[in-house]
Amino acid sequence: MTNVKVRNIPFSPPDITGAEIEEVVKAMKSGWITTGPRTKEFEKRIAEYVGTTKAVCLSSATAAMELTLRILGIGPGDEVITSAYTFTASASVIDHVGAKIVLVDTAPDSFEMDYSKLADAITEKTKAIIPVDLAGKMCDYDAIYKAVESKKDLFRANNEIQETFNRVVVVTDAAHALGAIRNGLKCGQAADFTCFSFHAVKNLTTAEGGAVVWGNQDGLDNEWLYKQFMLYSLHGQSKDALAKTQKGAWEYDIIYPAYKSNMTDITAGFGLAQLDRYEDLMKKRRTIIRMYDEAFLPLGIQSLRHYGEDFSSSGHLYLTRVPGVSEEQRNEIIIKMAEVGVACNVHYKPLPMFTAYKNLGFDIVDFPNAYNQYINEVTLPLHTLLSNEDVEHVINSLRKIMEELEMEG
């Protein structure tokens, strides 16, 4: 591409300062590096930030979703609904617990599930819905719960916790959305359960990690539920490692042959430092999004809308759709951007296009709206290490590529 300098702009590097390094060093020097006091403090701080009574920190958002489904008693013979337009984790956890994956197409020209089709997807076997707060923007939970209530008469509880809800449970994949707000509710307050990711590319990172929070449901014992997550994430042990350090307290029971998906104090220390900076990190993302919007929207490039009167995104991803281009041209745009040092991505290839989901019987022809979203989608770099000059380089590079495409067309 002519007249464009090359810069090195990675897609989503972690923003790590001396504060994070200091907290990790403190954890290592403390002699307590696995699940312990820092993890418990991080759980407390996440719950306070989100505005819930409890939070559980785990090894990933995937673990958070899977353990939630397991604690709800969802398994073989059950169905769980999610979006066709998401990362595999939203659906793979359904398969992990032995339930049937039910995919719903996106609405036309939308990255969100088609809520008008949601009620039709609910059957007497449906036990949960996993909405996806894609790119950091919260879903329309009013529409989701309206669909759930419309089919409440079909719901058949299999156990006490399901009886407590007495309807399909909403377990959100909010991997991208910590800090988002919609209709006055913070992400974590709108759904029954909300699962966050702290993976290396997320707004707030612990390298690897995740958390789950939940609302105060009538009849649901929060302490009991917290202990279930502890049991399920630490082999079903009646005591965690911290409790076993008390004098003479070595003995424990295995209540359930469970799983291993706890967070460590090293990563929790990392997260505590990130949480201290988080509001400032989101402000920086908002500034970058504004710069992109001002440059691209007049060119006809569509982007996911992050901010409005009644909602505010976490600003995790800048999803664009380039008008009038084919899938092959979209891929060429990404290659040309890479040639001038700008790493771009695609979010997402719809699940029915992958071998694993084809093998489960899904076909992309049944999800035309998701496919149309995918073929011309380009995700631009959006992270807090971007300088204004970096952002301008991304803008100028894509603008020139668009001009070249128009000339070729």
C-alpha cells in the first residue's frame, strides 16, 4: 500500500504496570501462592465493583459457566440455548455437561441473538439460556426475560435449585463486559448468573482467570451457593488449602468427585492491581472508540454501537462491518493492514462454520444473519497501550485500503 508508514500495532497486548508486578511479587514473597487471602480479597472486590453479594473467582470464564451449569444440575436430556455468533466457550460448556446445544441466529444486521426467535427455541427440555455480552455491550435482558416468562409453563424443575427459579435460568457469557451498564444495571446485576473473563486479552486481566456473580434470588442461599462453587472448583473437598493450614485441621472429606478450576493468589494479586486502575482503563477505551467512530462512520463503515442514552459498554472490542465487500475481500483487508503493522481480527466466525459444530449437526445455511455479520467483519485494535498516533495510523491505513478497494471496484 502506497504512502503509508509501517508501525507495530499489536491487536490486544496486556496493560501491565509496576503496580501489577509489585502485587505478584508480594504474593510470591508471602509464601502463599495458590488460592488464599488474595483470592478471597479479589472476590470481595469484584462483588463490590459489580454490586452483588458474592463473587467466585475461578481459572476462566469457561470454568465459571460450566460449573454454574453443573451446580444447576443441568445435564443429559436437557437443552441450553446460546447464540450462533460467539466464541466456542459459550456453547462448548453445554456439551461438557452433556446437554444439547441449541443455537439461535442473530437478528438482521445485529451481533446480538434474535430475541424474536428466542421464545420459539424454548422447549420443555430447556433449562438455561447463555446470552453473550459481545464486545462489552450488554444484551437486551428485558427481551430475554420476556421470552423466558412467555414459556414459563413449559419449565420442569429437576432439583431444588431449579425449583427456586421455577423457570429457564439466564447464565450470561459476559467475558467481555465487566463494567458495562444497561438501563441502570451493571453487568452482573441483570442476569441470574454472570460469568466474566480475565484472560490476557481482556480489559482486566489476571493472565488467565474468570469470575461468576449472581443476583439475590428469593429462596436461594448465597452462602450455600458460594460453598457449592468452592466444592466444585476444588475437587469436592470440604476444606480448601487455607482452612487446612489451621492447627490440627488436616482432615477433610470429599463431598463430590469434582473439578479443579480455582484461581491462585498470584493471579488474584495481579487482578487486584488491575481493578484499582479499571475505571481509568475504560475511559481510555472510550476515547479510542470515539476517535474511531468520528473517522469511520462518515465513510459508511458500520460499527457496534458502544454508548447510548441507556447503555454504556466496557469498550472491549471495536467491531466494524465494511460495506459491500466479500469474505475474500475482508480477508485481504486484514492482510493489507498487517503489511503496515496493524494487527486486526475477526469476531466471530459463527459456530456452525466450525468442524466441531458441523459434527453436531449444525449448518451455517440455517443461520443466514450470523453469516452476513461475519463475512465483512473486521475487528480493529482497541487497547489501552494505543497512542493517539497509533489510532491515527489505524484510521489512515484502513481509509487508504478502502479507497484502493473503491478504485479496483
